[in-house]
Amino acid sequence: MPRKRSPKNENARSAGARRPAEPHPMLGVKLWNNPCRLSFRVNFIAHHFNQPVYDWVWREYRLTQPEHVVLYALGLKDGITADDIAASTSRPKNTLSRGVNAALRKKLIDRRPDPRDRRRLILTLTATGRRIVAKSVPALVAHEDAMAARLSKAERRALEALLEKIILDKSNWPTQIRRSPKT
């Protein structure tokens, strides 16, 4: 049965966009007939980035997702707290706590009291943790580049700027689903 063409599909085609055949019919439904397209697309991309990454990180370094999240965050900014990592990843604190404790046991990170506030515990990479981050980041960058290969540099910058704009507006995002009006 031929696919119905919607005005949105026509506009995309007329703008020079090429749409490849969907690998699964439900994917097309979720991409083009979904009232929550933005969140679906962001989640779809994130999942298809993260799953191969975490599978590779496990095979290569025997690190779980929370352990790698901790190492990666410290690779970006050493000397931060577990709360800082939780705030920047939206992962539950108890999950990150398990990652921190496992990374400590594996001697991938160190933890020490903050000299300015002894209640805060500062996390830093050990030499072993730093080596893992240095070896793994190029593989992650290559994976991301491969996923975004269809975009021109300008398109990629535009996408990054739009996503950044949404993220920086987080303080205005609703924190709960409001009840829908009775029909």
C-alpha cells in the first residue's frame, strides 16, 4: 500500500531533504506521526549513541554505565563532586553513588574532603582513570561523528545551537505532567 504524503512530507522533500526508507514501519510512525517528535528523536539518537558506547566500554574496560559516567565527567572537569555529576547528567544520586564507589574500589578515582567545605567530597581521576578517559574519548567522538555524518558542518552547528537553547531554558521546563482537561 503506498504511503500517504502529508504536507509536511512534501515540504521536507521540496526543501531538498531526502528521507531514506525506514528500517521498521513503526519508526516511520514515531518519526512523522508522533505528537512528541522532538523528545522521541532526542531519545532515539541518545539511545543509539549510548547503547553501543556502554557495550564497548564494558567490553574494553569492564566499566558499568555509572562508572563510566563518573569517569567521563571527571575527564571533562576534574575536582568536582558526585552532586555536580548528578546535576549535569540527570541520573539518580544513588546510581551515581554506586558508580563512584565502584570507581574508588577499582582505583580509577580518588575522593578527598574539600578544604573549603569539609562536608563536600571532591573527586579526581587517578592516573589509571585518566588513561581510560584518554583512550575512550576518541572512540566516542568517532561514534558521534559517524552518527552525524549526514549533516554538514553548518547543519551540525545549527542543531547543537538549537539543542543548547532548549537545554539552557531548563529552569522553565515543567517538572510534572499537568492533568489534561476533561473531555
